[in-house]
Amino acid sequence: MRVEIWTDISCPWCYVGQARFDKALAAFEHRDEVEVVHRSFQLDPRRVKGDAEPIVGHLMKGKGWTRAQALANEENLRQQSAAEGLPYVMGRDHGYTFDMHRLLHFAREEGRQHELLGLLYRANFAEERSVYDDDERLVEIAVRAGLDADATRAVLADPNAYAAHVRADLRAARAVGANGVPFFVLDGKFGVSGAQSTDMFARALDQAWQSRSPVRVVAGAVDAHVCGPDGCPVPH
Amino acid sequence: MRVEIWTDISCPWCYVGQARFDKALAAFEHRDEVEVVHRSFQLDPRRVKGDAEPIVGHLMKGKGWTRAQALANEENLRQQSAAEGLPYVMGRDHGYTFDMHRLLHFAREEGRQHELLGLLYRANFAEERSVYDDDERLVEIAVRAGLDADATRAVLADPNAYAAHVRADLRAARAVGANGVPFFVLDGKFGVSGAQSTDMFARALDQAWQSRSPVRVVAGAVDAHVCGPDGCPVPH
């Protein structure tokens, strides 16, 4: 069974929601038969490379908040993160994430997507050094995730590398009705919006597992070319 | 959409069927949204490491055939392969494949499963040197698929590495009703048994794509913790 999770690196509820989902999955009886795929979402699609800014200033401008209100919002997110055992450093930046999504697709091909996403979240929400507008910072994180430094640099240097993969995910988000993130789709059928509780994720996993359809053979004639216990007959 | 393909390396119809399926997939409009996963099947589960033998002798013993009959069967498979543009060397061996399945699961984690399977088929059916009972032969093939030689050796040296993954696939084969291979399951719902024609695979891909269910949101209350165009509200 497959679980697809639309996320953005700059999304604190994605950081928290991933931890809650991971706990539900770790306790799920059929966890070994669940494959998790991370899909790209842009929370702030107008961002361009080079325009990163502190989150507090971004919230004040974007929402008309006072500094105290913006800091209170961050403090609340810090507490919600701490409740899941996640570190959260006050004073993070906000910026362009498209290149990180390209890297996550590269990492998927290398079998390192889950590792890279976890390290990008951690870097963005819990490490002092910004993840934005600094390719070598991304290379350093990618290497920690098990990726090759030069191959990562090559992906970052070519703006077309994996860009179509990211755009396909953005289209797919609209197709499944995801207007915000995190957004989870279980077995292609059941949607879960937001950083729900671990208990809610556990129930959604159960529901999706129970409702899997049996496989119906649509092609498999008597003269099919198939190898079985009696060998590999060649029809004439 | 996901396509799962149960196979064994020693299965000529899997070799041919993969090529036919690949052609259908290459022409499929939504090919970029199809993920192919290779699953393990043991055609001859009583085989143990070290008991490889020439296929012709195996067919003569197992089926009571004359040498001429066994050779005619191989020649027929060679012709079926050639019709798909696949080379086929007469005189292949038959043997133990469990370790190759373990390697294919390792390769999946490294994003190299499809490459490794293609090279294992090619080595078994179209190269003179046997793939059986020769770990360094498998290392050489794995390196061609982009895997690390020492990591491959470590997997081969530890009989438990990825063995649970292989056994889970064998159980899953029974669950979906696959008694022989190749066996294809499209979108978890539609089964295709045997090396069907490219046209049949194309129709099965269309059918599975058309019948995808829309995503139904089962959890996403008004106070969900979600980041959207208006930011990441923290409910109180």
C-alpha cells in the first residue's frame, strides 16, 4: 500500500505532521507493506531564489501582525513541535523551496528521499544556519542523507533537473484537492488533510488497509506465456 | 499509479514479458505517473545454493524430455525473445535465485532495481557466463547497475539481508493469486498473468488508469493543522 505525502520544507505543520504520521506507521501492523512517497507542494509559489527573509518579518508583512504576534505564533509552533519530541529553533528563515523539491526527486531515485526530507526539515526548523539561497548548505545536507556531493551539485546547477517531476506533483496536488499541506493520500483513495493526531493517522491507515480491493485478473488466457511449477510452456 | 511485477530471474517469459510491458509503458500517455515495482517469486523453490545445472539437463530430468525436445523448447524461447529484440544465448543454466532477489530489494532501496533486474535478465539469458552460484558474478552485474561493490558483497555475505523482503513478496504473490510469473498487478486492483502482448498491456494500463478512484478526504477538520496560502494558523 502506498502513502503519498504532499509537503513543503517551509511548512511547520508538515514537520510536525510527518512525526505524528511516522509514529502511527511505526505501530501499524502492516508497516512493512507500506511505501511512503513524498510529493512536492509550494506554499509560497511567488518566492524566487535569493529572496529569503526571516519568518518573523515575513509574517508581520504578510499578515499585518506585530512582532509580538509573529513571535507568539512561532513560540506556539515550537511548543507543538516539542510535544512531538521535535527541536525548533526560533528565528528561522522563509524562502524559495523549488530547488529542494528538485533534490527530493533526485533523492527518491537514489533511495534517499525520506532521509533527505527529514534532514531538510531538521535543518530548516532546528538548525541555526539557513537552508535558503545557499547551494552548498543543501549539498552538505544531501551528503548527510547519503547522496553524492558532486551529483547533488550537478542537480542544483541545472534548473531543469527534476523540475518536471516537481511540476507534476504540483498538478497532482490540485487533482487530489490539496490546497494546503501536509496532505496525505493513502492507497490512492483516502485523503487526510493537515497534521492530524497520531491516532487519526492510525485509523486512516487501518481504513485504507481494510478497504483494499482484491486483485481481479483482467488478462491471463489459457495460452498465456507464463512460467509456473511445471515450467515455461511455449504455446504453438 | 503503481504497477507491481512478480518475476524470477530464471523465468524466460518474465524476460520477454518485461520487454513487452516496457513497450506498452513507453507509449502510455501517463507513463511519468506510473511507478514500477519488481517483486520476488521463486519458480523453483527447492533449489539451493550450489546446485545450478544446464537448463537442457534440467528440462530432460524434470519433464522426461529428450535432448532434442529440450533444445527445441529453448530454440522456441530464443525466437520469442528475438521477436522482442532480445538476445538469447542457447545453453543457459538454471539454479538458485533467492540471493538475486535479496539483491533486487537492496537495489530498490538504492533506486537501482529496474536497472539491476534488466541486467540480471540479460546476463542469464544472453551472456555466456552463468549468474548462478558465483557471488562475484553478481557483484559485477550489480556494479554495472550502479550499485557499490562492497555494499553488494555485504548483502550477499549476510543471508538475512533483505530475506524478509523476499519472503513478504512470496506471501504477497499468494495473496494476489499469482501461481506463475510474470504476474502484473496494476494499481493494486487489476491482475495480468503471463507475458501478454504489448497491446494487451496497453489496454490494461488504460483500464487501470481510467478506473482510479477519486480521493476522498476522511480526516481534515476545520481546525486541522495545515499550512496554506494564508499561512500556518495555530488553533487555540
